Amino acid sequence: MTLAVHVPEELSARVPAEQRGPGLDRDAVRLLVSRGTEVSHHAFVELPRLLRAGDLLVVNTSPTLAAAVDGRIGHARVVVHFSTRGDDGRWAVELREPDEKGTTRARAGGPAGTEVRLPGDGRLVLEEPLSAHSERLWWARVAGAEILSLLRERGRPIRYSYTERDQPLSVYQTVFALPSPDGAGSAEMPSAARPFTARLVAELVSRGVQFAPVTLHTGVASAEAHEPPYPERFAVPEASARLINAVKAGDGRVVAVGTTAVRAVESAAGPDGVVRARAGWTGLVVTPERGVRVVDGLLTGLHEPEASHLLMLEAVAGRAAVDRGYEEALRGRYLWHEFGDVHLVLPEERPHAEHCVSNCW
């Protein structure tokens, strides 16, 4: 899916909301709300009044890793983005070239056998591409270094050129992030949840909105090549599965906070729409053809017009709603990317909703 729109550079959010002025917090962003092709404009702090008692927010608890590390290939400087740790101990990595702005630019991947020296005595050797369709990410064997320790000691958050400056890792952690028992996490922040604050969560709970935690450790984004997402590790615990099923059986709506939450919960759903506790790897790509079995709504950031995330958004809301929402986001000069504004997609309100037996759009 592509949208025939151009996102002006000045609409890229260059710093987090709380750094844009005195007294601001993370929740000082705008909220575009779509119900079918009906669009309304709000502040994010209005979210508790836009949801109903009995609604359920599915949230991703994956913490963000300091996944960017400097390295060298011969005398050339590179930046290694550590994306995903495989079950065999290898890491999926992306090699990038440092630019003059403190960020990086794309670099040709490979070839197999390329050795990258890491800080200390560590090194990694590229073995094979993750995908037959792209050589951007490679499986690499690591020697002489424990990568999670290296990331904690020498890593920094992955940063893209539209941002103004480096930020501490805490800026990239959401209020829902929890340490993983094995130290795993996401290469990039599950950013749809970034505007939530403890105060806002408390207000949502007080109004009867429930939360179901899931985990999906997301890899690096595919902003350059627009590839579909790679397999990622996920877990849907038993308690969350039961809660989701109970809400689906009642009058509540299941709203995923971010595309990562959609991927996790839809990966745990059977053809009957029942969610069961699951953990492991998911290669699911949610498309309009596949559709969604569980999710009624989605809270998401604004993504590039050709991003694969838009296919998921179309699967939830339909093409007309996506087109209309993005037209309004551009017209209203909403801010894009991980520090930007957010988009809430809800089912279209129908006069006789009690007669609806499935998702009503």
C-alpha cells in the first residue's frame, strides 16, 4: 500500500514533546481520531474521554535497548544496529555509515565473511542475509563480547537524521516497559505508547479502561527499503489472553497500542478469533487480505506513506479511513515519527450497534 502524499520535512518531530517548552510532559502531543472516514482533532490527554468503560488497551512491555554501537571494518568507521538475537546466539544486524550530523546513512550490506571490530575485544562476522529479498540485515556471529553487556556499556539508542540531537535511553522507554528476564528488548522504541504517563494511565483505570500487557521485541525499522517486518520474538501471557477474550465476549473494544501489539495479539489468535497464551517467534504480516481477528481499534504513530505499517492500518480500518486520516494529518500539520503525534482508529459508530455481530466499520 502506498499513499500519494508527501510529508514535508518540517513535519518530522525533531525532539520529544517534553522538550518543546516549559511545563510539558510526554502527553503534550496531538491526537487524530478516525471513526471510519469521520475525523476529529484532540489533545492526547483527552484519550480517557474518548474511550469507554470496558474498553481494553493492549500494551507492549518490551524495553528499548541502546542498540547502536560504533565499529570498524578495516580502517573504515561503521555503526552497527543490533536488531534481534536469534535462538542460535547469532544477532541480526544492520551496518550503517556515520554521517556528519551525528546520525547514520544506509550502507550496502555484506558480503559474507565481513568482519567488524567492536569496542573492546569483540568482533562480529557477517554470515548470511536475513532475507533472500534484501541484504540490508545480516545474521552475524559474535566473538569476544557479550552483546547485551556491550549495549549497556557502549551502546546508544538508534537515532535517525530527522531528530535534532542524541537523547538518553530513558527518553526511548515507555511507561509500560519492563526488564526482560533474559535482558532482551526492542532495537527501536514501541513508540505508540510513548505519550502515556503514569498520571494518564491512572485516569484511564479510574474510568474503567483495562490494560492487557503483551511483549514483542521489535527489530530495526525499514524506512529505506519499505520491507515487510522480519520475524520477531513475542509473548502473550495467559492472563492477558483471558482478559482479551472476556472483553471480546462482552461490549468492550480491544484497542492495540501500536502495530507491535497488533502483531503480538493477532499472532496468538486462532482462526476462531480466540486468543491463547503463546510465546516464540512470529512472522505474521497483517495485511488487508489477511485481516484482523481480535483488534477492534488501533492507537499508532504517523508512519511514512510507503511503510508496511500502513497495510496493517488498512486491515484494521479500511483504505478509505486511512486515506482520509492521512489527508487530515497533513492538512492539520501533525508531527510524524517516534516523537510525534498519534492517531487513534476506532470502529465507526452505528445507530444500532446492538445488531452488529462482528467488527462494525
